[in-house]
Amino acid sequence: MSRVFIHDDFLLHSEAARTLYHEFAKPEPILDYHNHLTPADIAHDTRYDTITQVWLYGDHYKWRAMRTNGVDERFCTGSASDWEKFHAYAATVPKTLRNPLYHWTHLELARYFGVTELLNADSAERIYAVCNEQLQTPEKSTRGLLSMMNVRALCTTDDPTDSLENHRAIAADASFHIKVLPTFRPDKALNVGNPEAFNRWTNALEACTNLTITTFDEFLTALQCRHDVFAEHGCRLSDHGLELIPFVELERGSARRLVSASFAKVRAGKALSHDEVRSLQFATLQELCRMNHKKGWVQQFHLGALRNNNRRMFATLGADAGFDSIGDFGQAKPLASFLASLDESSELAKTILYNLNPSDNEVFATMIGNFQDGTVPGKLQYGASWWFLDQKDGIERQLEALSNMSLLARFVGMLTDSRSFLSYPRHEYFRRVLCNLLGSEMEHGLLPMDFALVGGMVRDISYHNAAEYFGFEV
């Protein structure tokens, strides 16, 4: 009789790898410093009626696979029942062999529900019933799911105009011991290429700050106000999702005048030229990064996504519905120039760079070395593989580039970058891949057979580097 698919030594192909994982990686708690979880669900300790609600709602990874398998949109984002949606996904799962969804699906079923049976159309009804029954217990509430995975702290991703009321409620609850902090995500402040959307958001910024915003300086004052409020709520990170860094060479004497004119133009609802868009984006982002440096925050740049490619479906469903892809942008020169513009005035904060195009792995791995200044170990980080790359091959390629061109030992490790409370086995997945890679090299004599040395690095990458880097009191 063959053993179950998700077993204790899953992905661990050597004795050294198994020792590294079970003795050094597995016991470490999780510090999930970037995700898209909903703070309201944590504040209210939401319970889910069905696994569909916690597993399939909002998961564009699964929707993409289902669409590719010929599943109608009604079963992804449409009006089908929870059971119908779950069954449609279950029928798709056997077709996801060699897609990371196959691994993640079965890891999540095993870790949260103890289900080791393979998910398919035939097993769907049994697995659906088992999971739904468990979700009715207090141990499987939102907070319970986090506690099951030994999560010590997590950082959600929040718009500057968010009231943060749910974060206040979580912080005030002495019975809940997982630290939940906001992350400042001002992407809409850079959306000046769409005057209607930008002004709608800026009006919301006016409302939550009780400030009038007609000039660029007033805009920055309002952003600083919200930056301060986020800091009061424990925020220690900013995050920026961009195609590429918007660097523009601006003459010192005329720069602020030109940027101010562009801001007045877009605030009046007028379209900007390409150069005006880039200049205003650059000036705004540079000021935001100065705010980050002044407060000692960590800033994150998620670069390289080509978003909302299907215009028809974007008009129907909006963003984050599974119609994005890897972009092909020239990252190196604008990124280097932007970082240099902050470094030369000693205003470059601790920075994590996330790359989405694997052809740029070495670009990012070498870029971080340009601005390390000896003040903080690993001040600039080449961030974990994300989105289309957070699978075994993508993780290994990121680790190889980082190892060859920087210091793997200073890496702050994995994050979920997910909207689902069932995604925490991704940390386990990463740790298994890491231990398998290092264990193989120990077995082949490329690393010493010294578990105190190599295992110590595994412990650090799993948790301790991140805890030190972000400075959370956990």
C-alpha cells in the first residue's frame, strides 16, 4: 500500500534535508509580514459556513485554473452555490498536476482538516462534508486557523484612507495574542494617469484627514497625516505594487514647479502627458520613501506585474480577478537611479525588492548589493518569490540567485501574499524547499555536514531574520 501524498517527508529527498526541516525549520513560528487578509475577519473572528467561502472566494489562482479547465465563470465568481463551486474546483484539481495548486491544495487540506485523500470529483462530496463540519467548531474560526499554524505576527495591506477601526479592535482584545499590524499601501496616490479614479481617491483622502487638497504640497501633507496615523497603529512597513519604478531626471530649480503644475492639472480632471504622469509619480513616491526612512519603516516594492489584461473581464469583475500576468519591463536602470536618489541624501530606508519576471532574478539579486551600507544586516533584501513564482521552481531559482550574488544567511524569508486564511502552509512549503536544497548540497559535499551551522541558517531564514529586521515585539 502506497503512503499518502502529503506525508512527513514531503519534498525532502535526503536524510540531511529531513533533519534540517524537522529539527530546525518546522518548530519555528511564522511571521507573515505581507498578506492581503481582511482585518475585519480577524477582528470579528469570522466563522465560515463552507470551505468554499474561506478557500475559493477571492482566490484568483484557483479561478485561473478552473477557467483554463473549461469551467464557466458562474462557478468561479458567479452565482453558483458554494457546493457547485467546490465541486467544479475539485474536478479541476487532477488537471493541476505540476501546477503549485496541486501541492498547495493537498497541503492545506491535510494541515487544517486532516484530510489526506486526494481531491477530485469523486472525493469532493466526502471532503466537503468533513471540512464544513470542522469549520463549525471554535478551533476553526478565523483566529483559530491562524493559531493552528503557529502564526506569531502578520501584516495586512491597507489603503491610506482606511479607518483602521478593525486594527484598533484587534489590538484592544487582550484575549488574542497574535500581533496584527497594518501596512501602508499608497498605490492609488500614484494613479495620476486616471484623473477620475485619482480624484475620487483624493477626495476620500480629504475626508479622512479633514484637509483640503488642491496643491501638491497639501497632497503630501495629507499623506503624511495618514502615514502618522498608521504609525500610531503599529505600522512598520509600506508596500508599493508597480510595473516599474517611475524614475525621471528633474532639474532641481524647476522640478517642484513642474510637478505642482501637473498635480493642479490632474486635480482639475485633465489628462496628463506620459512625461507628466511619470514625473508626478516619481516625486510622490520619493516623498513617501522619505517618510518611510524618517520613521525607520521597511518599504517593499512589488515590481513587474502586467495587470488587468482582459479588458472585457476587468469591466465586469474589476481588479484582482485572475487576469494579470508577468510583465516585461526594463527594471534595472530606473530602479538603480531611484534608489541612488534616496541614498545620496541618506534617506534610503530598509527596502525589500520583489521581482515577478524570472529573467530579472540576477538583476534584483545584484541590485541590492549596490546600496548595502553596513548599518543594518541585509538592509536591502531581494524578496521572496511571489505570485507566479512562489512555487518550487521559482523558489529555488530565487534562492540560487540570492545565494550566488548576495548573502542567503541574511534573507528574511517567506510570506503568504494571500487573501485566504488557509494559505499558511505556504510557509511550510517554502521551508521544505529550502531544506531540500541545502540538504542535497550537504549530502553532495557542497556544504559542510554541520547541522549547527546550516541548521542555524535555516532557523534564521524561517523566522529570526525577519523578527530582527522588522523589529516587531513578538
